Amino acid sequence: GAGVSQSPRYKVAKRGQDVALRCDPISGHVSLFWYQQALGQGPEFLTYFQNEAQLDKSGLPSDRFFAERPEGSVSTLKIQRTQQEDSAVYLCASSLVGRAANTGELFFGEGSRLTVL
Amino acid sequence: KNQVEQSPQSLIILEGKNCTLQCNYTVSPFSNLRWYKQDTGRGPVSLTIMTFSENTKSNGRYTATLDADTKQSSLHITASQLSDSASYICVVSAGGSGTSYGKLTFGQGTILTVHP
């Protein structure tokens, strides 16, 4: 596809359920980022992949959050035992260059809106 | 802690008018500053990227300025259109070395509403 694709766009989960959010970056993009955006706030960094390597997971709020990118393309963000405070929009972004290049254009997906009841 | 503060939180203007959004940051060391436009329910879209050596950059009706000494940036929108209604987010990238290099810190955004 032409852009970053995320699915599902909307997810409603009962507290305690596990969820998986998918990100399809732009083909050939090296860097992939996950962000969490609460209502009315800017995105907060969760984790960063360079190809299949997870180089930075310092933003993951707890060990219930897990991300992978096993073949260096599609990525999945998994949240186990969801809590109400996990309700947010989860944004995925990709960049052609590695984060070290630092001025690489970042392309965002539309986001996955998670609501935990 | 690296922070990016934006003002105002929200702004309402009439179509055709100009406006200026502000961004102050404490990210150090600094590498570059970006402005993004985020329409409701969509992902952010890049407007400009400026490094410390650039103090102004334009993209159509959008002009961003950067003062790396005072750690301030502004986004000026000229002749606003209804489609400019969105959240405008200031993002600063860290420089230096180590794991923080290239890490982006996002502001909370300014919500701009353009009325006809």
C-alpha cells in the first residue's frame, strides 16, 4: 500500500482481555515506531524497531505491553490483561531511514483506537 | 526531563485570517524540530522539519520559525482555510549520543478551529 496501515481501526475490549494491534509500514521502511495518544494529548513514545531489532522499548508502560516485528516489516503491539487506563489511540509510524539519521520523514498510520470497558 | 510545551491550547479564528502557534522546548541536546498537522481521527502529517542551523522554513501557507538560543518555535498560518482546522503538534528530536539519540518528544498540540 501507499501508506502506513493499521488494524483494527477500533477495538473495544473488556478489562482483562488481551488485544493485538497490527501495523503495516511503508514497504522498505527501516524504522518503525509505536506511540500511545491519550485524548487531547500528544503521542507518547512506546517502542522503536530498526528492521527486526527492537532497539528501544523504554516507553512501554508495563510488562503487559509487548511488541514484535519478526521479519522487519509488519509489527504487532500486544497488550495483555487490558486495563481501563490502556484506553487510547495507538499510532504506528515508519521511516525510510534508521533513527540515527535523525531527520528522516516520519509517516504515521491512522491509528487504532482502543477502548477498555 | 525533556518537555515540549505548546500555546495556546486551542484557538478559534475566522477563515482568511492569519494565526501563530507557539512551541517552547527543553529538549537537550537538541537535534531538530518538527511541526505536524493532525486531523481528527487521523495520524499526524509532517509540515516542516528544521535543524538548529535553520531559523525559518515554509511549506505553502505554513511558515515555521526556530530560535535555538531561546528554545522557541512558532508556526504561522497565512490566509487560513476551513481545512486548516486540526491539531498542530510540535515535536523535538534529541541529539547527542546513546539511546536517547533521535528520540522524539511531542507537545500536547494546539487545536485550531477555523470558522467560515
